[in-house]
Amino acid sequence: MKSEKNPWYWIPLLNFASGFPYAIIISVSVLMYKNLGISNEDIGMYTSLLYLPWVIKPLWSPFIDLHATKRKWFLAMQLVISIAFLIVGLTIPMQHFFVLSLALFWVGAFASASNDVAIDGFYLLALTKDKQSFFLGIRSTFYRLSMLTANGVIVLLAGFLEEKYGDKSKAWSYTMLVVALIMIFITVYNFFMTPNPEIEQEYIKSNANHKVSFTEVFATFFQKKQIGLILTFILVYRLGESQLMKMLSPFLIDDITKGGMGLSTEDVGIIYGTFGVAALVIGGIIGGIVISRDGLGKWMLPMILTMHLPIIGFVLLAHFHPSSVLYIYITVVLEQFGYGFGFAAFLMYLIYVAEGESKTSHYSIATGFMALGMMLPGMASGYIQEYLGYGNFFIWVFLATIPGIILSRFLIFPYDFGKKETEK
């Protein structure tokens, strides 16, 4: 029986609770460590390892299905995330803050990946089919809003506190405490406002058949046609972006004498958290519209090119270092719009790959490989940047996009996949 509670009361913050910790752990941590004096090599290596829980979450997602309810899982995981962020804030002023905070982010990352699995399953249980379709856009909107809050509001707060105290360690310590308080509020809100449509006995009944079905799910995924090409494409499609994401904040923050742009933390918060996210959202919306209108076949190559060509803007910034911040805004807006527009094609292709009887599990496996494609190159990005310098690094990043473009031309899928069916 589906829940009778009004979904408008719980869907927005529940999906916010999915994106917010991810953005803090994967994105904001990069800027934090850069401001606290950590080298680009260490930032690239260790913050990329934080992707691992999202890479391997398909391995333990059946455990979440079998034990307790989805609601208990996401509430417990959100509490763990809150506590992890709280302790991160307390450890930043300590001597060995880097190791301690990384360990806590690692705990938070596993809890966040588990939280995502539980939330995705919860929607299927709590909403009827028609409501699932209706609230799909609402879920996406609040997920992106959580990214805006993390990369914009939280970064702006950190920049303000840096200016106020003149102490980056204290500023980021207080910032992470605020992040923890936000997560605690969200957890408490979800405890009172989310429905409880599940019966625990349902999970016990399915336990006997779990091992067989779990094995079959993985076996059928790796039996798909073109699976070798598919997995290679998934792994290399974001080869350039995975390195770009890790080194963009250091590039914008580093002094001009080091090849960077010399921006403040507040500047980065404004650029990425407002104009950047707005461009990302608009690009994603337009991408979804054109695929729905014409199908994936027509837009696959144009979307890939739109996603990767703006990297040339960072090549130009790194070589010419324009004095006007306007050029940085233009470059970031184009890059974020291209990312939102182009990534829509990639996600639609993953949906095609997941088609079949076990589409939910297969989609989880596909996104796990996607996360692996982000993690491994990101780990090496700091070393590559330090060796090449920012100018040559961005040229390398642009060249790294070519294998994905080439492989995309050999993928076989229905030309009109994703096109909205017209009513007769």
C-alpha cells in the first residue's frame, strides 16, 4: 500500500539529503584542502578515493534490501553523515587534520552511498507509478539545489569566515560545523515527515532466494551485447572531466606566480555556486528536452562535443591569464552548460544499457563503473598537473576526451531511444 502522506512534504528535503553530502565530500572538500595547504597531488589522489563507495555500492545494495526498512536505513545513514561532518569540523584545527578528516569523509562517503540506495528504493515503495513520474523533475530540482547550496552558499560562508577571522583553519572548522547542523536538521525533519510504507517481514521472505538472484543480476549484465565496448566507453567518457573537476578549484585559487588565477574562496563560491550551477541546470533541462523530442541518436555526438569543447577555455585562461574576471565567468558558464547538456546524453545511454528485467540493479552497476571512471583518473590528476603545469595540463585534459568521442561512434542503440512517444 502506497503512502497517503503528501509527497510535497518529504520529497524535496529527502532528495536534498542525497545530493548535499555528496557535494561536500566530493567537491567542497577539494577547495577546503587547497585552502588549508594540501598539495595538488594529495588532493587529487585522496579526494578521488572518496568516489569508491559509489563505485562499489552495487555490491552491498542487496543487503539494504534484505535487512530493515529503507526508511530506517536512510535515517540511520543521514545521522552517521551528520556525526561525520561534525567531527570533521572539530578535527580541522588539529595537527593531523588531513588524515583524520579524510577518514571521516570516508565514513561519510559510505553512509552517503548507502543513503542514496535506500532513498531510491524508498521512492518506489512510497509513491504510485503516476506520482513517481510526476515527482521525477522535483527530485532532480532539489538534488541540483543541494549542489548549489554546497558549492555556492557553503563555499561563500567559508570565504566570509576566512575574511572575518583571517584564519583559514578556524573558518573551515566553523563551516563544517554548520554543514553538520544542516544535516542534523534534515535528518530530524525526515524522521518526522517521511511516511512508513514498509513491512520488515517482506525483506525476510526474500532472503532465501537472494543469492541466486543476486548472481543472476550480475551475470545478465555482463552478457549484454557490446558489453566490452560499453564498459570501455563508460570508463573513458569522463576521462577528461574527472581530472578537470579535481584541479579546477586549485587552478582558480592558486596565485598567478604558480600558474593559477589568484581568486578568493568567495569568488569561487559565487562563480560556481550561482552562475555555474544556473548554467548546469539550464544545460541539463535543454539536454533532456532535445532528447525527448528527437531521440538520443541525433544528439549523441553534438552533446559529447558540447560537453568537451569548453575545456579549450581553460587552456586559454591558463596561458593568457586575463586580468578581467569576466573571462573566468564566461569560461565557467560555458563549461557548466556544456557539462549539463552533454551529460544528459551519457545518462540516457546508461538507461539504455540498463534496459531489461533487472534495470534498477543494472543501472546501479553501470553508474558504479561511471564512478570508477571518475575515481582512477582523478587520483592521478594532481601528479599530472604538477608535472605539466596548468597550461599543458588543460591541453592534456582536452586530449583525454578524444577516446570517448571515438568510441561513441561504434555504439549500437536505437536512433530514437529516449524520444517521447506521441499519442495517436
